[in-house]
Amino acid sequence: MASRAPRAVWVLSRPITNASRYRCNNAIVAVGGTGETITGRGHATHVYADDRPTSMEERTREHTKENVSVRSPRRYWSKAEIKAIYDSPLLDLVFRAAQAHRVTHDPSKVQLCTLMNIKSSYCSQSARYETSTKASRLLSVEPVLEAARKAKENGSTRFCMGAAWRTATGRPRSFNNILTMVREIRGMGMEVCTTLGMLTPEEAKQLKEAGLTAYNHNLDTSREYYPEVITTRSYDDRLNTIEAVRSAGISVCSGGILGLGESDNDRVGLIWEVSNFEEHPESFPVNALVPIPGTPMENNPPVPVHTLLRTIATARIVLPETIIRLSAGRQTLSETEQAMCFMAGANAIFTGDAMLTTPCSPWDESQDKAMMERWGLSGMRSFEQPGVKAKERARQHAAEGRRVDDTAIASPLPLPQVQSAL
């Protein structure tokens, strides 16, 4: 019986450079510096080496361009399209997301972030509930700066500060203290993010001028399910703040919380909402609810890992250039489950003593650092994400009184000294 030649797996006997490419008929086979093979399509009759230096992005663009769009990312999706992605077989979904991830990101890079609660009065700290967490006043400047220095020493390249306000308006002294924190931490060479509730356009502008990199304002869930969870502000209030932040030139960080009692359709609705922003968000945090005794959701069941994976993978495909942040609840996942999340497209984690009101995985030799070393992961540098880099350059141009246009932003401009995460 005649048989076709099997699709080839090529084993190469000589050392491989970090940028080697191999051609088999019309298929490109890219081999990374660690020897991993990214196979192309077609059957093998011969293989030859092409050692011209190429970047990870260039290599992955070549081998995935038949299956994944590698030009400008698609901006608008229908809910039905996103639902079809979300509902696809899980392993196929993760594989497709992994392909998309390698087109626009280095899959070996994960951003390390530290989140500090600088003003407590979150849901679990409400006077209406009997919980073990208590509200507190806004911290003074120096303890926050000391925490940022410690975070930097431990490898974090983004420092996030959360103040549990409904709105920042009407707190001039506190807001000025936060502006000082932003300036000082930005001066350390770190990216700076805050979450302060609703903002006016003027407040967003002041934060931008102080050096704020990103503003977190989660939509939390779909528009339809939102009133079942939150009553202190409307969905449109949140969207208005996001637009004020974007218009000020600050990167938008906006995602959601899983485990609120929402359905799969609500998770799809959340991704649909952010995919239809004027610009895709710079980052999309995926939080898993950590139930706190004494709150209305204390008996909510844990978020299944397959739900977390589906959400991350779908977000990665729909938001190809966005950083997907594996956020609250990560400490409940096993190391293997976390690795699956990285495979599905997550490329940022929070590390440190705590999140806002829940535990966090500490950065030490036995936990996050060891995990990343085992899986071949390393930390991103500050301002490594292209969208963040462009906005930082624009801010510098504006601070220098120079005209900002597309050519100026794209041209080489030294950034302030940045650090490696490892």
C-alpha cells in the first residue's frame, strides 16, 4: 500500500543559534536558543539552515501567519464570535491562544507586579459586614515609597496602588499625596499604576503629568450581570472613567472578576465590552473571587480552573496585544495550573505579601522565583510592552514641550533607566 511521507519532525545535530530558521520545502521551522522546535506546514524532503539573526517575534510571525492574523489586531468582535471561541474544545482553545500569544509577545516573558492597598475600605471592609478585614486611612507617602523600593529589589517592574474610594473627587490633600507617590515611584524607573475609583478628565490629566503609567478600573463582569453585584456606581460610570483615562494618554488596565455567580455568557460579555473600547486595554486582569467570611459571597464555589483557562485563552485571542494579568486567586492554583494559564496567554502576575484584601504569592526562592525558573520564564523589563513604551515616550515629549506625532513616538528616544525583573 502506498503511503504518504509523514509530516516531519526534524532533529538537528549541531548547535543552534538563538535565531536559527530552517526551511523544509515551503515550510519555515524556527528553532529557539534552547533547542525547541516550532514546526511549520508541509512534508520534509530536505532541510537547510538559515542563521540570519531574527527576533522571536519575526520567527513566530512566519510560522503562524497562515492560522493567526499577524497584522494590525482586529478591533471589533460580535458576541457570537467570542462565544464560539470561548465554547471551543478546551485544548484546541489553549493551543490557538498559545499561537496567538507568540505572534505579539515573547512567551518566555512574564511581568512581575506588586499591588499595595494604600487606603482600605473595600467590599469586605464595609461596615455592613462582619469580617476580619478593617478599613483604614490613606497611608502617608514614605511607607508607600519604601514598599515600592522593596518591590523593585524583589524584581517587580510595575507598582500598583489601590485606594478604596468611590471617586477621587473632593479629596484634594489625599489626591496630592498620591500624585507625589506617583512621581517618586516613577522616578525609581518603575511603571506606576493606581486604582482610585471614578476620575474626572482633569484628575486623569494630573495623574498623567505626574508620570502615571496605567490606571486600573475593572468592569468586573458583563453589563447585564453588573447590577446583580454592584450598586455604588453604574456600568456607564466605569466606562466614562476609562474614557477619561484613555483620553489623558494613560494606559487602561481593565478586566473582571470570576466567581461572582455569573454565567459563561457574562464572561463572554465582559471580553466583548473591552474588545470594543476605542483602544484595546493595555492589560486585562483576570481575578478569581476569594470568598471572605461575612460577605454576601462567602459561600460562592471556587472558580474551576477550566473556567479560568477559557477566560484567559479567549481574552488572548480577542485582545492579542494586551497583557493578560493572572491576578487575585492565583495562590489557590497549583504550579501546573499556573503553567497552563501561562500557556493560554497570561503574561503578568502579582507577587508580594498581599493583594488588596486577599493573600498573594510571595516572591522568594521557594515559590514564584523557583516556579519561573522551572518553567523557563523570566521577568519583563519596565516599559517593555509596546503600547506602554509609546505612551511613555509621548509623555516625555510633552514634558519637554516638543510636538508629539506618530513619527516622533516611533523614533528612538531613550527611556529613563529601566530594570530587569530578574
